[in-house]
Amino acid sequence: MHSHSHSLKPTHFHRLHFSRLPKPVPLFTPSRIRSASLFPLDLKLNAPIVQTPGCCLRRSLVRFMAFDGDSIDIPSLDDGSDMDGTAGYVLSSSEGEESDAETLLYPVADDDLPKVLVSTDEAFSTTAHRLAMLGRRRRKRRIKLGVLINVGLIIFLMVLLLFVDWCAWRIVRLPLETFYLTRPFLISAILVSCAGYVCVPLLYRFRIHQIIRKEGPAKHSLKKRTPTMGGLFFVPIGVTVAGFIAGFSSTEVSGAATATLAFAAIGLLDDILSVSKNHNSVLLAWTKLLLEVAVGTWFSFWLDTTSISSPYSIKMLLPLPGPVGLVYLGRCYLLLTSFCFVSMGNGVNLTDGLDGLAGGTAALAFIGMSIAVLPICSDLAIFGASMAGACVGFLLHNRYRASVFMGDTGSLALGGALAAMAGCTGMFFPLFISSGIFVIEASTIIIQVLYFKMTKCLWAAGRRPFRMAPLHHHLELCGIKEPIIVAGAYVVSSILALFAAYVGLISA
């Protein structure tokens, strides 16, 4: 910026909209620039010959690297032989991080300006700065899109909960309190959103930053200074609100809360080791898996020895839609419960790769499960609504662009909470429906690994069906923007949550 303005007087600068100047013949004409590859963006600038007093710029090829996959218009060099040495530049001024102001450098009159020799570096510096400012405006548009996506999610959840509360007496056949599910949802959402304004700065202060995987998408390196362990403040709030509203004497809520906090402790251990060792995953995969299996096994035996709400007061039943009805699984029920804990915990953990993706889809899954278990155990419905509200409150700080990540502390806890709701009520079928996004994300990794090993054995060179697993990284590398991927996941999860709620109601 300074290289273009050191020879001009301050009176020659005019802010946009503050003065009307005659439009000069432009020295620069717009040129269309398109990407040469998917990522990172290769921009090619073809510059025609430019003749100015004492300077002649030949046609050359300039390559710009950017992280934005969109085609954009930037000023390129054009033939200025008709001009009398006066040049007009359009420069973007960025006095602050959020400033999008533009400064017009136009001569007031032909005889007012000294003759300026335009070098190739100066012209291309102007072009590169203009490119950077256009990229910044695109990022701002994406941030606004992230806000709109979250607003739409909140409206959808509120309308759904109010409708369920209005007709809950038809579902349960018992009188329920006013705003039975809406109340815990709103309380958790408000408390978590307020707590974030205190806890997020503390995470910044103690430099608890997310460790970015080197093998991940390149532009994720921009998130390396974002704090993690957000589950430390939103998971306990969701559990506590459910305990106060449903009552700590509720056996099902107490068991689900204990399992949730146990999974959060496993994630916290992994996060602490990752931050302290400056490595993405220090806790070995088999060690984490063993701890998850241990918690799931404990919960299964707790179910076997504790009196809980169950269909027709018979344990180990799996409710399914007609004409199948109730299926007695016996000891297989315990194995299925342990499997759900491990699969749900890792499914949510793998989905937590984009801003707002895991939090929003988990909130929808909790609402779907809350409606599904309402006829069997209304206390667990409160637990699910409270955890959904905690996820929505966390999205205020985790939406694009995220100011905090939930980390393994949050993702494992959410998976454990969903599995606990299904284990207490037998609603495993609605669980896998409402958690469809988590199932898909985990399945893509399994498919990626198996396909690679199979093709390596057959052709001695492994092939991969996806550019990168899990699925959201594959979509990123295909050029789809992060907010668009998240919005699509919300739409799919909304449909799955409604379907899971319907299946649960007709199965109970």
C-alpha cells in the first residue's frame, strides 16, 4: 500500500462516496480469473502490454495462491497508450481487521499530479491486495451464512418442541407440566451461551488450543489457534439442568448423567494429553476404545441390576414397529448397549471436524430421541431436551467461524448421552435413525480403510473411494464450502430426527 502512495500528496486521496469525480479512462480493465485446481486455488493473471512514461510492461503470467475456490474479478493491466501519463488505481484499504473501506487514487487534474513511473511489482502488489480484500468479503458472507443457519436450526427446534408439548398428553396419556420439553431446552441454551462468554476467554488465556492434524485439509491450519475443550462448560450444564428439572432421584437420569460424565472424562484425558504433548492424539486408540467399552459394560450391568422404566416392566426388550412389536434380547441386550456406547461416542467424535457440524446434528438427534422415549420414560425426555439445549447454546460460540471447539471432552460425552438414552428404554432403532449423520461419517472411514486394503491386495496399489475420510472432508476437497456442508447436514438430520421420533412413538 505504501509503495503506491509515497509520491502522491494527501489532497489527491478521496474517500469513496465523499466526493464525485469525473470518471477517468481506466488504466486497468477487469479480467476474469478462475481456479486451475480444486485446492489450493491456483490463480493465473494474464497482463497485456501497458505503456506509461518511462515504463513498458510486457504480457506475462502471474500465479496467485489462495484458499478460496471461487472465481473472482480483479483489476488486471490493460493497454494505456491513449492516456497521457495519468493513471487511476482502485486500492482496498484495511486499516483494521474488519475494515472493507476502499480508497480511490484519482488525479484531480492532469497537471496536478507528478508523473509516476509504475513498476511491475507495484501493479501486481495492487492486484494481490485487491484479491485479498475480495477474499475477506467472501469470508464475511460465509460468517453471516453461518449465523442464518443457526437461527434456522433454533427456530425449527423451538417449533417442534412447542408442538410436542402441546400434544404431549395424547402421547403419554398423562398430564404433563406446561412446556415440558421446551423449558429445559431453553434454560440449558441460555446458560451455556452465557457461560461461553466467560469460559472461552479463559481457554484462550491458558492457551488450550486445538491440535490440527497435518494430514487434514490444508485450510484447517488456519484454525490451529482456536481453543478446545469446550465440553468442559456445556456438558455439565446440560446434565445439571436435567437433574434439577427431572429430579436427581430419577434413576434413569442419574444413570444417563453418570455415563455422560464418564465419557466426558475419557475425552478430557485425551484432550489434556494432546494439548500438553502438542500432538493430535496421544491417548492410543486401543486405550480409548478399552475405556469406552469399560463404561458401556458397566452401564449394561447397571441396567441389569437396577429397577428402571421399561415397556411392560420387562427388561431387555427391544421395541420395534409393527408387526414385529417387542423383541426380547436377553443377554444380547447388554452387548448391544456396550456397542452403542462405543459406536455413538466415536461417531460424534469423527463428525466434529467442521464448525457447528457435530453440535447441531447432536442437538437434532437428542430432540428425536426425546420424543421417541417420551411414552416410556418422560424423565429421559427432559434429559435429552436439556442436552439439546446445551448443544444449541454451544453453537453460539462454535458456529462458523468457531471461537471454540468442543474437543473429545464434548464429542464423546454427547455420544455417551445418546447411547444411555437408548440403553435405558430399548430405543436402539430410533437412535441409529436420529444419529444417521454420525453413522454415515463413521461408515465412510470404515469403507475407506477396507477398500484401500482390498485394492492393495488385488492390484498392489491401494485406491481410495473418497478423497479424504470422513465424508465432510471429502466434500470440502470437492470444493463445497464449509457452511454449505453444515447446512446440508442439518437438513438431513432434521428429517432423520422426525422419522426417528415417529418410529419411537409407534414402537412404544
